[in-house]
Amino acid sequence: MRARDFFSRAALPIMLGMMAILACIVLQEKGLALMVVFCLGALGCAFAWKRVDVILPLAFAAILLMPFFLGISRTPKIFLDELLLLALLPIITLQVMGGITPLRVREKDIALMLFGLCCMALTMSYNIPAYVSLRTFLESMGLGVLLCLAMAQVSSEEHMRRIVLCLCLAVVMLAAGGILEVLVRANPLMEYVKRSGVTEAEQMFFYISPEMTQAAGVAYRPYLIFFHPSEAGTTVALCLPFILALASFARYRRMALAAFTAGALLVIINQTRGVWVACLLTAFFFLPRFRRLCLLCSPLLLGVFCTLLLFADHVPFLERVMDARNLFIRFFYWETGLNYYFDHWLLGIGFGQFSEVYQANPPRFPLEYMEDALHVFTMDNAFLMVLVEQGIIGFLGFMLVLGLMARGLRQSARSLEAAQSSYALFARAGLASLCIFCICGMFADVHLFTKSAKIVFMLAGIAWGLGLTAERGEHAH
């Protein structure tokens, strides 16, 4: 046996085994968990080095289909849906630094994106957040920004097509699960999380069980594998523009339309009203036919709205559609949050601190809203939340990141249109997806939805990179 073969077949496994045994003795279960992560990461990196085209779709599938609570060890927690992403980032970085692939994204854009991220993190220099809050920031915004730049670096038409096909399959599976969950009115995964406390955010996790919905007389909302029903609806909605763009290709039209229909049905039964508003407004902005149809049918829509008002007292689904109570409550704690901002306008009250400040000194509300308003943990508005917790500096950093993504997507669409590429639709889809994310951010803290944030950053990066590929005159891999 040659020395090289001996090292790969015998010596290396023996060395790794001895390290694992030593880690188990010294660090016990945490050591074993870290060794498992190291081995999986090493294997993932070795595979990703040669097969990025396979890793990319798998990474999207992992985010969409992996239950949010599954991970290795507790502190630090390594979530299973992140393993492929963590293997992908160093590989892309090493390939660029080693000159294997040229740098596509301009150095100025990279610097500005990272500068915006640093502005958002600046408030942590004087007020270190709790572990769960810090982990949420790193997982959503920190990893999200890096993934956006990485996706733009490796993007190609072939990658885009495979990723959207993967989105179609994942959305259909989620839609099937959501329909089944609504029919059964229960989610065994969430029951397990609630019962065993396997999530590190167990003090924040609140599962609205079938018994609670029945007692409250409201319709059941599917959780699927997400932390909250709103995150499930938001994440699926972010994928819909790309699936619709795939329908423009005759080869995939039937499959894409079927997946789009399934995803739209899930968004409807998910009953996240902010997502409904975001999808309708985005369709109005980006689809001229839909815009004309809405304008022509506005009298009919008004009649339907008035008819629904007559039946809203009898159907739980319609009660949620017509109930403005939740929105009125938001106005009260939005105003309260702004008062916090004026007292700490530069760097904010600290990331993840809104709940503690709010619960320590709850404001006065009208009696009919008092019970609901006392159980507030977030502002349900991503932009106000960033402004209050991270100050004007963090808010400007957040807007800088979103603005750079929007500008990159717009330039990508123009470059692809100039090249007469049919993939320009995917760049437009990236803009539409970012629009949905921002409008949803008016009604929910989407920057804290770890799956939604990573998905929108990754989709934006892939669509952005298509234009960079066209500018360089490169071909799909």
C-alpha cells in the first residue's frame, strides 16, 4: 500500500477517531457534538469544492424542509439546515482568494454590504445581547449578508434553473404538509418541541395548539417546520416569484404552475395577513395584467368585501380577515417603541432588548386591548424594530444592505434584458421577492425570521449574480 493510500484509508480515520475519543473524555457530549460537526463540515467542504452545482439546490432544500429546532449540541448550537451553507462559504472564499474563480461582485459593493452589517452590530459594543438574540442576529442578518455575496459569486443560469426546480419541489411538499396540518388541526413536531423543550429559544416559543384555537374560536394556522406560522407563510411567499418566472419556460410550465398554485394555496390557508398584503401589492407593482385586472374589477372587489362583512361573525377564517384588533394593538406599541427610540436615538436600546424594556414598564392601553397588549415580545415591524433596538446607525445600515441588494437586482435585470436573456425574469423575480420581504416587514419582524431572511438573501444573491455573469460574458456552467 502506498503512503498516500495508507494515510487516506488508515491513518486519517485513526487520527480522527483518537481526537473524537479525547474530545469525549474532556468535553463529554459537547466534545462529541463538535467532532461530529467538524467531520461533517470537512466532508461537506470536500464535496462542495467539486460539486457546488449540487450543494446549492441542497442548501435551499435544507432551509425550506429542515425543522427549525434540529441541531447538534446546545451551546453553541449548530442547526442542521446550516451545515451545507457553512461548508459552502469557506469554499467560495478560498476559490476566489486562490484565483480559481474571478471576483464578480465589485469590491465597493462587498465593502458597503459588510459596512451596513457592522452598523447593525454596533449597538452590541455596549449592550451584549443574550445568547439566543445574538444567535438570531448572526444566523439571519450576519449569515444572510455573507450568503448573498457568495451566491452572487457562484451564480449561473444552470444553477438558477436547478435551484428553482428545487424550490418547486419544496413548496409542493410544504403545501401538502400545510393542508394536512389544517385538516388534522395539529402539528406533532410542534407538540414535541413544546413538550421536550428541544429548542434553545424555548422560553420564546409559543405553540398555538388545536385546543387553544378551539377555545379562542379562531381558525388553525399551520406551523409546518417553522418557528411560527407567519414565518412559514413569509418563506413560501418569497419563493413564489421565482416559481412563476420558471413558468415562462415551456418545458417547465405545467410543473411550475402546479407548484405556484400549491404555494399560493398554502399562503391563503396560512392566514398571515401581512403576507397577503405583500403578495397582492407586489403583484400589483410587477404584473401589468394583474394591475389592469384589479383596476377594472375594483367595483366587484368592493362588493365582495361588503358581502364578506356580513358573514364575518360566523366563519373563523373571515373573522381573521376582517379583524382589525391586532392592527390597532400594533399602533399602540409602535408608538411606545418610538418613545424608546427618542430616548436612545443613536445606538438604540440594544438588540433583543425590546421585550425586556416593554415588559418592565408596560404602557397604558384601553381596557379592551390591555390583555393582548401585555403579551408583546416584538414590535411586529422590522424597520421600527431595527430603529428602536439598533438606533439610527443600525437602521441606516439595514437600509443600506437592502438598498444594495435592490440596486444589484435592478442592474442584473437590465444587463440580462440588454443581452436578450430569458433569465432576466429571474432578476425581476428577485426584486419581487425582496419587495414581498420588505412589505411583510411592515407587519412582522421578518429580519428575525431566520429561514425567511436567509432565503431572501440567497435568492437575491443568485439573481444578482446572473447579471454579473452577463456583464462578464460568461456562460452557464
